[in-house]
Amino acid sequence: MHDVAPVKGGSNDVETVARLTKLGETQLLRTDQIDHQWANLWRNVVLSSLGKTMFPYCQYIRALDLNDLEYLLDDSKLGSSAFFQGELARFNIQMETPMKSKKSKAVNQRRLNTIAILDAVGEVVTEHSHVLEEISGKILASALLRWIPRLPRLQQMTLWNGETLAEGAGVLLNAHCPLFKTLSFYQWLGSAADHSLAVFLSDLRSQTLESLEVFSHNDIGAETFLALNCHSETLIELKLSNIKPEAMLSLSLLKGCTSLTSLLLTETTGTTDLENTQNDIFLELVAWLRNCKHIQSITFRTFMSAPAILTPVLLENDIHLTELELDEYNGLIARDFHLALAHQRSLRTIRLKGEAEDFTKDDLDALVDSLSKLTNLTELRLREISDYFRDEHICRISRSLTQLEDFYTTGWGISDAIWPDMLSLKSLRRFEISALTTFTADGILGFISNLSQGNLGLIFSVMMADPESGLSEEGQSTIRDSLAAKVEGRFDYMLARDPDVSESEEDSE
């Protein structure tokens, strides 16, 4: 089952529909029965694995996402009757310890043993789904060892706990899954994590892994980084979140992985100053990234030395980035980084979030000058680093970056003066401004009246309107109606809150 069920992640978007994309069926569901319909789809897949359906659905599944089933089992609206009927009663596995009421000591109904149910369902489905290419969810290590030999077309795994891989999964993938190339997991903690992941990576066929992503907390480090060089020619995507400070000191061991097209690095604490305290490692990281001639997307989060590392990379003539994201950086010491941005004319997406306190006019001009030269940008999202933007800065960006489709900015004292230049953005589909604004109804309506078909579906959000010049409810309603009529758009409007007044105090007023 593919991971597009609306129950996944608690989505409330009725347009996000339950689909059996891998079975060639699409079903739009817009009622309160979404969960039950999705449960019935799961029932059909499991029943087909038991030979109880006319059509062998299970034989055509290419992606099995047990996370979807877990969300359904955890949904109180679902109830056991919606899933564990008839032939599926065997999967109604209960916890040995009953659940107690929060309000009393009385023992309530027994809880579902979700992990055991996922294991049992996965067992029967994998026995008959030999074209499976992707599996994901909370999978037991013992289950993975049973399932891998059945899945000769397996290419991708997304696991909750990387520890699932620690009992020989790499050897089995090497022997039975020649197409395996993508691994993701949410966490892997413990003193054995680094060594175990390194062993797994080494057990795979050399030069086969194309993508590794670690979503959350982990204890990986030097051994893993070194082992990734076994896939230096094929590894094109590397995303490592929550890197611990001690592991940061070993990042240069990745220097052989120069085939990367996409890189994401996030430090746990954001306190490791490689440039000033570990300069040898800093220089090795710079040299590594400058050798990644195919790199297109770079994301650094809570990475103190990121601006200094990226500056020489941006200046490389053989590197042509299309996407760059950087957050939690000190803008005051990043002028060289901002100036270097202008060298990457191939950029289409930039997301920057940095500290702009004590910014001078020269700092602002350096940032705006560079951004204005990136005429291929379609997405520009600026948070905090643009806190001192005024009308003239937004106007210049709008005049220069006419291909923008998504524009988010902060600022101060932004007025109707921006609208004539904003009309240069003929493809704008989302404009969010989190700046103290003094927009008038007439000014916004004038802007809306000149929008074109390229702005169809425009989402326009004003998130910090000056309370002293805020729009009336009638004015907001008129703008919403006008935007919807002109380009089928949506208008959101919020007044800036006084930082010295709590929400409860505002509500009481």
C-alpha cells in the first residue's frame, strides 16, 4: 500500500485521497468514511494474500507501507470490527496487559498488539507479493530476515529503527536483491549503531547504494562515513539529520563520495565551530564539496560553519546548484556567503533563515544585490534574514526575479508601494509576507485586479498586519471574494500581536 492515505500523518486535507496507485486504482473519498474505506482496501489486499478474493491484488503491489496500517489500527474511529472481520480475525492480536482507564483503576478492554499485527500482515503479504519494490514501517529484525529472500525486486526500505538492519540484512540483500539502492530510517541509537550500520553498508554489493537518509536521532559517525565510500560512485543522495558534535569531527571521511547530487546535513546542537576550532576538518569539508561537481541541491541546518563552508563551493565554476537551503546562521558574518550566491545563476530555489540583528545597509544591499541576479529563481523563502527589508528591497527583488512562483519574506513597514512591482511576477502562485504591513484594501484590490492566468490559484497571506491600520472584516471579505473570482485564489489575513500581551489576554479583551 502506498503512503498517500489521508490518515497518514494526521492529514486533514480531503483532497489528499486514499489511492491504490500501485494497483492502478484511484478512489476519491470526501466523507467521514475515509478511514473505513482505506481499511477495506487493506482488507482486500490481505484477503487476496490468503487467496480469499477473486482478483489477486497482492500480486500487483509494488509498495507496502505498513505505517498506513499502523495509523488505521491506532485510529479510535476504526474499531476492530472494521478490519478484523471474518478471515482477518486471526490478525486481531491483543497485548497481554489490558489497558487501564486514566480516570480510574478499572481494567478496560485489551489493547491491540500493533507490532505483532504488522508483522503478521507483512508476513502473509510478502509471501505473495513478489514484485514489491518498496517496504516501510516498524518492521522487526526477524521479519526482515524472513522477507528479504522473497523480494527479488526490492529497491527501497524505509524503517522506523535502523537497528532492524543489524542482524545480517545486508548479506541477504546482497544475495537476493540485486536492485536494492535506497535506505531510509528514522532513528538508530546506541553504542553499536555506528559499527552496525557500517557493517550493513559494507555487506551490500559494492557501488550499489544510491540514497541514504536518516530522519532523526542517531549515533552514527566515523565508521558509517568511512563505509559509505564503498558506494562513492553510486551514492547520489545523502541526508543526515541530528549529527552529534563528536560525529561532526568525522564528516571529512565522506571525501570519497563525490557523485552526490543532493546533500542534507543537520547538526543536533548547532554549536560546532569547525572553521575556528577544527580548521583542518573545515578545510577538508570544503575540499570534499568542491569536488562534488554534480551537486545540485545542498541543505545545511543548524550548522554553524555552513556559510563559510559553502562560500568557496558557490564560487566553483564547475558547480551548478539548483536548490540551496540554509538556516540558523549568523547573517552578520555571512556577507561573503551572500555575495557568493550571485555566482550560482542556475539556482531555482533558495530558502534562507538567519539572524539579521545589527544588519547594516551594506549587509542588506549585499543580500538583495545577489538575490536579484538569480533570475532563474522560482522559489524564494526568506525568514529572519530579511527582517529589515523595506518596500524598496521587495520591489527590487520583484522586478528582477520575474519567474518567482513562491515568495515568502519578512520585513518592516511594508506598504502598498510594493504592488506595482509585484505585478512583474506573472507566475506567482504563493505570496506570504510575515512583516509589519500597512496594506490598504484599495491597494490590495488594485493588485488583484491586474493578476493574470499565470497567477491562477494564488495563495496570498498577510501574517503581521499593523493593528493600527488593519483591514476591516468587510474589507477582508471583499478581498477574499475578489481574489477567488479573479484567479480562484485564497486570502489569509492576521494582525500582528503585541509581544507583551499574551493570547489569553487578547482573547479576554
